[in-house]
Amino acid sequence: VAKVEDYTLPPYFDRRETPLPEVKFVNELSQEQKSLKEKEKGSWGTLSNEEKIALYRISFKQSFAEMNMGSKEWKSVVAGVFFFFGFTGFIVLWQRKFVYGDVPHTLSEEYQAAQLQRMLDMRINPVEGFSAKWDYENKQWKK
């Protein structure tokens, strides 16, 4: 016979937004916890600090201070981000070496200078463009 869980109860969560969850942390008490719950019904002055903490741990998994304590998870997140940055960098370098061809000749300084001279010779966009800023008599840019 398989044990059937009761999924109609709300789940237990330790959250700062709701410090008092709807259900207790421990649903099925052990014999020691049952005797402690019976002892709880009496005077709290007779309970030791360890017994009070054990009673608290029946209802709650963590204290509010433990919930507020930071975790070290940020280190793994930063490490993962740096890993993927490095991996992406290696992919880019590999693509530059093996996938892309040489830089086109149109990006060379000589070709761009010749292209600019050709545009000036053709007087391209004489009102507001290159030709408007070029002094054709002195062969230099206007000041």
C-alpha cells in the first residue's frame, strides 16, 4: 500500500514577506516531540532553552534572523556570467579567424581617401554635404 500525500494543504515556505506560514514545518511528530508538546502545555518557566528551541523548530524551519542571512549563491552566479563571457569571447575569436574572410579592400585608408576625392570631384551634395565644406580653390577643408 503506497502512502498518499495530502496535497490539499498549503506548502510550507520560509519567507520574509510572510514570517508566519499557514502550516507547521513538522507535520508528523516523533515520540520525543510529542512529549515536548505535552510539556509545553505546562509552565514555560520549567522548559530549558534547548527545549524552547526544539519547540520552535517544530513550527518553523528557520528563524527570522536565519532567513535574513545572505547566501553565497552570488559567487556561483558571477562565476557563471564570467564563464559565458569568456566562452563568447572564444567564439568571437574563432569566428574572426576561421569564419570571416579578410577585411574588404574598401575599408583601407587609401581606398577611402580615393573615394572621398572622387565624391569631391563629382561635387556630391553641394548644399550641405562634403562639397559644401570643401574649398575647391585652395584644395582644403573650409574653416
